[in-house]
Amino acid sequence: MIGWCLLFLVTIEGVCSEIRLQQFPSELKRPGETVKISCATSGYTMTSYTLEWSGFSLTEDVSSSTQYLQIRSLTAEDSAVYFCSRVHSD
């Protein structure tokens, strides 16, 4: 039973290591400024979409596999840890 469990974990690690998300270093901005955070991806095909929501915009450059989160007119309430992630669904 333990042998099967270890084999399963190694297999999963190999599959997951092909998909990569790279988020770039943090930025410090002042209220009223704009920040543009990027996340480069590899190991899967991106689909094209754009999202705009109350001062936040999410865009992407499919040719470079990079997604961008831009926040305009920053306020203290926008202070947070922002991170990129990939969600898979069938």
C-alpha cells in the first residue's frame, strides 16, 4: 500500500511541474496612483478574455502568455496581497 502511495505522489508531482505561473516582485504605490501587476504562465494554452470591474481591469497578452491586473486610483482599501492562480474545471 505504501509503495502505491509513493508512486502516485511522484506521478502527480511530474504532472504539476509542467504548469508554471510566475508573478513578479511586489510594488509599493501611493494613494491615487495606478499599479499594473503581471503574471506569466507556461505549460498550458491561455484563452482570451478581458474583465473590467470598478477600477480593476484584467487583460492578457496571449502571445507572451502574460496576464495583467491593473488597479487605477489606488486607495488604502486596495492594500492587499494579490496573487495569480490557475483554476481547472471540466
